Amino acid sequence: MKNGFKIIFHIDLNAFYTSCEQVEHQRLRNKPIAVGGTRNSNRGVLTTASYEARQFGVSSAMPVYKAKKLCPHLIIVPGNMELYREYSKKFFDFLKTYTTQIEVGSIDEGYLDVTELAKSKHPVELAKEIQTRLHEEIKLPCSIGIAPNKFLAKMASDMKKPLGITVLRRRDVPDMLWSMPIGKMYGIGKKTAPKLLNEEIKTIGDLANKENELKARKVLGNQYNHFYLNANGYGNSKIDLSRHSDYKSVGNSRTYSKNIVKKQEAYQKLDELSEMVSNRLIRKTYLAKTITVQIRYKDFETHTKSKTIEKHVNTKVELFKVIKRLFDELWNQNPIRLLGVSTSNIVEKSEYYEQLDLFSYEKHEEQEDVIKIINSINRKYGDKTIKRGIKKERKRNK
């Protein structure tokens, strides 16, 4: 790296959820395992899969029945967010032994500004040391991207998994990035990529080409300049220190004196929890991208399931839509003692920007305004003065 440039590490824990399970449970080590679905059932989809499972073609977001066809001896384990948060804390506490210049990316990834550290140790040697110590002391494998800004560091860490170290300089961008499919570019979501493809923006190099500006702007709007600069190797190298100290999450759970046995009753309870979480997010001006549902059965067996969605949200309607789907995939029909809803992968609303057309922006702001009015009335006259409704499922005539 040339003098004057920042040196940024992006450290990404490999197959984090399954790695945590394998650290905690010796019987799972070196076995093809996956987190998600429902134990002893073909229902639901996988949250993630270990690298042993990926060798058989198993991947995240894959239906359980399909994964078991590809890998008949696949071991399915229910998610355990408490365990994953514990290991996430260990991870970030470990990073703090090197520097306080840390920005949390999510539960399993972070950015480090190692510019000062690199004055006494070569960045690649420093990365090797961090990777080796992390694997030996906490037993978690990671990949590290080394670059002059956060975008390139993130792209670099994805290039070699597991246990990879990749240097990506601006001069490397044409050779290393431009041939990659546009859908592989960090920040380009699953909904945006097909729209760019329709405009013949097929690769990162196509987006980096100024001649394609009009076509790209049709899709990206005001975000075009941001992505154009990223595609040419430029990006933000400032570490957000406000996000280094703790992995943020906002959630609520309730234990019920009478076990829940009916789906509609569970929906109602989840709706109430969704509203509580939404209110807290809005009050703190937070937006969340990862949503988790927890179920504890009458025998105290606990299952959790998470989903990371495409954009950050904080309204009850947006949260409940995901929560309901997660519950349907997770519930095994047994009586429920406790329900929990939590959100993570959180950002401050003021930091967040997204590509919104006029109508969706107004709708989003209108929803928040309504919720703020409801919260204000409830604080003044009591928590249940006004409530937002839940749609009940109608039985179809047979």
C-alpha cells in the first residue's frame, strides 16, 4: 500500500453459525451440518451450511428436503442465537486486543483500520497472525480482505473462503473485479441485479464504464455515483467507531403461563412482540436487517431461526411479514412456552440510505409518522389505547 492510503481489513468469519456449533459440539466437527429447518423434518429452509456440507452442493436458503437429497447424512441443527451472540462478542473482544479502530459489519464480520499497526508489521503478516490466533484461541475460521477502503476490503474477503487472505489494491480492480457478475458486487441486491442485467449491465466492469451511465442511472438513480466509484475502486475508508463496542440487537420475548397450541394465537403473540420491537427501533431511530424468531417448547427445548433481508427496516408491518414466515418454517406443532423476536445487523437511520422511488419513500415515511402518532397517544393514555391490526387468515371455502 502506498504512503497516504489507509489500510483496511475486512474480517469475515467463515460459515459462522455452523462453525459455532462445531466448536461447541465435538460430535459435529468435520461433519456436514446445516443450521435451520426443523429437526427430524424436511420442512423449512437452511440458514447456512458448513463447508463439509457445501462440498455436496448444500447451500444457504436451500430447502431442507433438497439438501438431504444432495447429502443424505447431513446433520440439521436448530439455530441458537444466544450461542452465536456469545461467539460474536468473543470475536470482537479479540479484535480489540489489536486496535479500537473497529466497525461492526454484522454479527460475524468487522472492519479494522490497521494503518498504524502496519507501520511496524507488514499487513499480510498481521492478517496471518490475526487469522491464526483467532483459529487457535477461539476456534473460528475467518477470511481477511486487505484494501485501501471498506468496499474493496469487503470484496477481497469474499474471494478466498475458508481461511483466505486477499490483497486488493485500486490498480488490481480491472483485473480482479471487472469481470465479476454484477450480482457479486457488494451492495447490489437480488432485486437490483436483474434490473441491471436488463439494461445490459452484466459485470462490475460494465458499471465502471462511464458510457453506461444513462442505463445504470435508470436502475440506481441517486446511488449511481456511489456504485460507479466503488466499481472503479474508490470507497469510504472511515471506520465508524460508534459501532465498535457492542454488537447491537433489539428484541423482546414473553413466557406464557398457558402453552400456545394454535397457530392463530401464536400469530397474535408474535404480532404484539413485533409491535414492541418496532416501537423500540423507531424510538432509537434504528433500522435492522436481520430478524430472528425464538420458540421455547413446554419441554424447554429452544429453537431459533433468522433471516437477513435485502434492506434495513423498522416498521411492524415489515417485521411481522418476515417473522410470520420464520415462525411457519420453525414451529414443529408442539405446545409453545415462550416466543421471542429480535433484530440485529442494526444501523442508525441517519446513516442509512437506500434507492427509493418517490412513492415508496412517501409510503415509508407515512408508516413511520403513523406509528409515532400511535406511540405518542399510547404513552399519554396507556399502552393499549391504540393498536395496529393483524390480518387474520381466512378459511377458504372448499
